[in-house]
Amino acid sequence: MDAVPEPDRSRFERHLASCDSCRQEIRGLREATAALAAATAVHPPAELRDAVLRTAGQTRQLPPAVAPAPAAWASARDRRRPRGRPRLVAAVAVALAGALAVMALVAGVVTYGMHGRLDQAQRRDHTVAAVLSASDAKMMSAPVSTGGTATVVMSHRERALVFTAADLHELPAGETYELWLIGPAGTRSAGMVDASTHGRMAGPMVVSGLAAGDSVGMTVEPAGGSPRPTSRPVLLISLR
């Protein structure tokens, strides 16, 4: 990630010149970093644009500005002006204020939700970066028995891993992939794996709370997941 100061960079580059295993590991980590960066890109939700345009289309616009009449004509114009016009102007102003308030409320609610999702994505990206740049980061890949390949980048120092999978077999509507941490502390669910589109990369998923002796496994479960695995693992990677 090019996140080291210059003295460390120089020493590390000298080491890479004579260490083939480190060169291969750096190459793999850079490829994983590029793939994760593309997968975690955050775009504004479509509902924000739709809500603003919909509310704007329902909001009556202000009339064009008219220069004030000369003072000499004021009394004559006042005599000709319908008495109901001030009430009409007031009603329009109230309606406009209400429409603007609704638009602000809608935009505020949508923006609040978007900020929440952005904060969550930023926290996930921070953990991804911490795992990938950890001094003990280790990358492992393994085939999934139902089809596809899974890749794990893990760090015992960060007690976390980043999981991705490619070319997972698309499951029937009533089934889903579920990720597990399996170890001396028991079997803990790590969340659902989104593989709804065949051929696309699933993840990245950030899994925290690694413990010594843990493995990561994946099973096929009923839609919505299970509190405990109900089938044999289609993937099992030891995190040692």
C-alpha cells in the first residue's frame, strides 16, 4: 500500500531484491488490495437522487420578480387590487414553506441513512487496510467444493481476516452460504456470504474476533442463516 516512511522503504526494497518469497507475497497482497478497493467502492444511493427530484417536481416555484410600481400609482393600484390577493399570496407562501420543509425532511432522512452506510463502509475499509498492511498478514486460497475459489487474508495481530470468493455456485432461492469461525472457543457465525450473481466476487467480508487455533469454514444453510451449521463445510481453511 506504499504506506511506509522513506528509510523503511529503502531497507525493504533492498531486502526484496534478494528475497523471492517476499516478492511473491507482496505481488499477491497488491493484487488483493486492488480487488478489494474496487469491491468496496461506495456510491450515493439511487433513492437520494429520486427523492430530491420527486419532491422538487411537487414544489411550486416562485413567480418572476416584478419591479415595484411608482409611488404615484400606488393608491390607484391598491383600489383595483382584489381583496383576496393577500390571502392567496399568504396561502402560496405557506404551501411553499411546507413543500420545502417536506423536501428538507426527506433529504435529511435519506442523507442520514447514507451517512450511516458510509460510516459503516469506512470502518470496514479501515479494518481491511489494517489487515492487509499488518506485519503478520498472511494470504491463503482454497477451492470451494461446490465450485469457485475462496481467498482469506488474515492477521493474528489484528485478530481479523478479510474473506473474498470468486465463481461461487449460485444456490437455489431457499439456500445461502454462511461463514463460520471454528475453533477451541466453539463455532461462531461470521455472517452470510452474498453470492446472488454467478461469476462475480463475493465480499470482501471482514471477520473480527479471531482466536488461536481457529479455522474459517463455509456451509450451505437455509435462507437467513442458522445459529449452528446444518451441513458439512464446503470450505475449510486453517488460520495458523
